[in-house]
Amino acid sequence: MKHLRMLSIVLLVPFTALTGYALYDIGFMGVFEHQFSNSGGLQVWIDLAIAVTLILFWLVPNAKRTGRNPWPYVIITMIAGSFGPLLYFALAKPSASDAPLDT
């Protein structure tokens, strides 16, 4: 989980910058208008929806099993896509299995 946490943190920074630039450049509604303007954009939108749904089917039971509240991440995912799972992994507390072995 340690590597997944670090990867999520590394991805969050440029992805947040890209998202900010896209919102500045074409606005919130512009992001959706572009995706629905042709069949290629619609395919990408549906692909994202499928991937996010599959992630949520894993995230909710995992959060409950590890004592975390899944609902903030579900809501963020439903509003902002990949930000929810990225934040879930980035904010995960290191587990005992992440600790280095005593030698």
C-alpha cells in the first residue's frame, strides 16, 4: 500500500494542475460539452464511468474493513472522478505491513 500511496500523491499534483488549467481554459461545463460532442468523447466518458464504478465497488468494502469512512471519497468520486480514489489512497495511513522488517 505504501507504493500505491506514494503513486497517488505523485499523480495528484500534476492531475490537479491539469484539471485547474482545463477549468480555467474551457470552464466546468466546457469539460462536459467536449465529451458529449462526438462518439469518441462519449466513449471516453462511459469508460470513465465504468472504471470509477468498479473502483467504488472495491473502495467501499475496503474502507469499512480498514475503519475508514468511505462516503467522502464516494461523493468526491461522483463529483470529480479520479480525485476520490486518488485521495483515498493518498490519505491512507501506513499499515503494519508497510513497515520495514526488523533485522
